[in-house]
Amino acid sequence: MAVILPFDPVAEPSLEGIIDLVKTGMEQVNTLILSRTGSEVTMIPEVATHLISSGGKRLRPMLTLATARLARYQGDGDVKLAAAVEFMHTATLLHDDVVDDSEMRRGKLAARMLWGNEASVLVGDFLLGQAFRMMVEVGNLTALDILSTAAVVIAEGEVAQLAAAKNTATTEDAYLNVIRGKTAELFAAACEVGPVIAERQKAEQAACRSYGMNLGIAFQLVDDALDYGGSRAKLGKNVGDDFREGKITLPIVLAFRRGNDEERAFWRRCLEEGDIQDGDLEHAMEILTRHRALSDTVDRARHYGAIAKDALGLFEDGEAKRALLDVVDFCVARAR
């Protein structure tokens, strides 16, 4: 059963603005990524290239380049930091797929399905190591501190999500704290390092961080809704994977609070006990729709997207600012 998520009838947003803005920089980033995945250990480039070349948008490194452009940075440090951000993201995907027992990633078999869990984890560690090498090469201690702190916070967020897994008592506040760590922190760090290496004033650094943090929250909330009301093409994984894995996401939190005793018993059976039967996913979608859990999750995403846009108010209008504002619209509009 398909669930159509409501959205205002406006022109279809796209990433064309930021893609055009950072085209030259991303070509350099992609070249750097390919060169840094090389190793005499054959399995390392095989596993890394499988995921890196699998069609991801590379939004996070584009944000690093775009915010550096917004801050009028002159130099090549943004390219190395952007590549480091992408390596950090790729490492977390490799680790996540092992933790979640995922079979698909970006529409392809997850690396763990081809090379095993051990190889996925260890190649993820290799990529993290390469990311930190590039950060050091840039030679900016503040940027290094921001990205290394992000690595810690992301790991904490992953552990927090693991602790909250299958717990239907999870509150909205607790869930938002999880996604701030596991998803939004890397968006925030990716956006903050641009003005940092450009040596812009603290207020502008904080503004870019706020933009990235709130964009990241909006991005994850839309993903949460899409898992029940989207398509495999948009998700890069099977619709309903969160449900089958027992993940407590915001739509579940809202539906559980708003439901009756019978519905709450259904969620406990499926998510806490892992007893999922034929037709349960469709029934879950019916409950989520009945209680407006999906549409309200998208409304929350719009709210955080608006905060992200407002954070850029300090900056003059221009190509970089317009591109970053368009990114917010694109991320939220994925829920259409």
C-alpha cells in the first residue's frame, strides 16, 4: 500500500544550483577521493569504491564547498575537508549497515552482503583514518577540532539509537537528540568548517553550523517519513526497512502516543518483540496515516528547514546563498 505524503503544490526544487556552484571543486574532491581509497590490500579499494561510486548525491561535501564559497574562502583546504567529510559519511554507512543487518544501500547490495561484516567495519575504519589524514594536511586546528568532535558525536548518536531501538517508550525529544547526533552533526560540521578556514567572524561560523544542523534534522525527518510513504528509488533501500528492523523513528513516536491500546499493542508486537506478520507493514501505514504521523513528521521537517534558511540571514544575497537555500527546499520536498 502506497501512502502519499501531502506537500504544497510548488515548483519542483532541485540541487542544480549547488551542483553548478561547486562543480569544479567537486571534480577535485572526486579525484582526491579516488586517490585516497588506493591500498595494496586489494579488498580496501574494492569495498570502498563499491559504496563511493554507487550514486550518492555527495551532498555533505558539496555543502562544505558551498559554505566556503559563501565565506569567500580562497585556497584549496575546502577540497580536502570536503573529501574528509565524504569519507566520514561513507564510513558511517558501512558501519550502519552492519549494525542494522541491512541488505541494500543506494539501490545496490550493501557491502556487507558481498564482503562480510568484518570487511565493512574495517574498511570504514580505513576511510576514517584517511579522513583524519586530510584534515591534518589542511593545517587548521579549529577545523580539525570540529570534524574530530563530530566523529565522536556521531558515534554517540549511533549508540544512543541502538539503546533506543525497539523501545516504544522513546519520546520525541529523545529521538530528536539521537538524530542530532547520528545525522545532523555531520551536516553541521560540514557547513561550519568552510567559514572557519576562511577565518570569518564567529557569528558567521555559528550561522553556518546552525544551517547545517537544522538542515540535517529536516533531512532525517523526511527520510523517516519516506520509509513508510516513499519509494525505493528515493530511499536507496527497501520501503519499510525501518519497520522491519524495529527502528523507533518520529512517525512511530507520534502514532504510538496518539493511538489506542490496541494500536500500541500492535507496535509493541512488531517493534519490541520483532513479531512481524504478513500485512503488518500495510497495517502500520494505515495507523500512521490515521494519526497524521507521516504528514506531521514532514511538517516538523519544514519547521527545521525554515530555521536553516533563517540562519543564513547574516550573509549577503548571492549565488552561494541562493544555492544553499535551494538545498533546504530540495531536502524537504523529497517527501512529495
